[in-house]
Amino acid sequence: MKITNKIKFIEYITEEEILTYESLNSLPGDWEKEEDRLIRLKNIDFSKEKLQVWSFFLEIEDHLENLELQVSLYKSSFESIRTSDTLKRIFSYILTYGNILNGGTPKGQADGFNLDILNKLTSLKDNSNKTFLQIICLKIKNDTENLVPLKKSFESLEECLKIPSNETKTSIDKYLKQAESNKTVLEKINIKDEFCQKAEKKMDEILNFFKKLEDGFKKNFENAQKTVEFFGYTKSDAKFKKPDEFLQLISDFLGDFDKSIPVTEAKKAFKGAAEMGKKITDNKNPALDSLMNGLKMKLGNNN
């Protein structure tokens, strides 16, 4: 029988039932073993309160490590995005080729771009049905020998997305409130026996743990918003208010990027991406020029 069920059983034992039990106590077979044990517990001072605290300890034990891991993953996910040189280099290629496509227009002189465009790079295609992202990957693969799938480099991000941050925050608030409530229960017990002494010490440890976790989550959330700002979003943007949406955008892009990597193209020595916002052409790679010209023609026809 679960501890919580024992508490409920004890709560509903009446004095009349206790007297009946005591009068029949000498007669064998009148009580089940578990019932006999529970009724004996009833006679322990503050048994209901002690079992309530004990039940909380048993329940919370399964959540401490998981919640701590969730908070840690949230921090490392945004740090991995913000500090990734590979991701920044890929964005520079996207910007450069975007400026080529928009050549002759005000958009062709851009120094940056809104990351919301990342989820559209696989829908924009040239006349040979190659996507914009496939063209970017082909260019990077020709420039460097280090083009590898990206998602495996952002494992913390993928793990973090399995549990929304608002659920983590709700759980922290919930168990902190329960710990404070059980701390009050212990304070009301006026018999400071061995159980109470150990329980009070453990309860203080749990309270300190959740308060630190609460502070850590708050700090990590603020840092997440700073990362979102770092990539050009304002405080009025939905992704600033809900950084999880920014994580999902990056995760989706990483998946699209991995699927767009060419597997048979020849590799060349790394020459580096063009400077941010600078128009470029690739006279040494007519195949890429042809793809880009076809893409520009298709965009012009669509307009």
C-alpha cells in the first residue's frame, strides 16, 4: 500500500473504531495484518503529520535530479547557439547569397537578416529544383572539408526541447510550495523526536535546493532572452517573450541543413566565407553561378 493511501486510511479511522479494535484485539482473525499495522500507527503522536512529510520526501526524490538537469540544459542550449562559430559562418553564407539574389535592390546591401527566414530556405528553389539551402551547403562543401551534420553538435538543445521551459518553471514552483507547506507541518509538531529532527534537516536542504533552482532558472531565462536579442530580435518579438520558440526555430534549421548537405560533390580547400553584407560572385565555380542565376530568374518571374 502506498504511503499516501495510508495517510488517507488513518485520517478516516474514528475513535469508535479504535475502541472496537481494542475490544477485539485478543480475538484472532478479526483484522488484516495491514489494518492492524495502520491502527497501531494511529496511536503514534502526530502520525498523520509525520506520514504526510514522509510521503513528500518519497515523492520529491524522483524529481530533484531531473529538474536540476532541465535547468542546466536550458542554460547550455542557448550558450551553444550563441557561441557556435560554425553557425555564425553558415549565417554569413546565407547573408552573402541573399545579397546576391537581391542585387540591384535596397535589400542587396543588407548587413544582417531576420532569422525567421531560416524556415523558408528549403521552399525557395531554382530552375533545377535545388533549394536555396542546398545551394548554400554546396558552396560551403566546396570551400571547406569540415561540413558535417550539425544536430549532433547541439545535443543539449534537442534534449531541452523535450520539456518546455514553462513546465519546468511550474514544477519548481509547485515543489517549492509543497516543501514550504511541509516545513510548516513539521513546525507544528511539538514533540521533537528523532524523526522530526532528521525531517527538519532534510526539509531545509530541499528548500535551499529549490530556492537555488528557482534563482538559476530565472537567471537562465534572462540569459536566453539576451541570446535572442543577440540575434536581432526585439523585446516585442514573440521569440523574446518565449525563447523556446527560438530554440525550435534553430532546431528545425539544423535538421533542414543536415538534409541539404551534398554527399557526392568534390571537396576543395577552405577559403572562408565572404564578409558580412558584401556581395560576391564565384567565377571559379560556374556550376554554382548557374544555380544562383537560375534562382534569381525564378524569383524575377515570380515577381
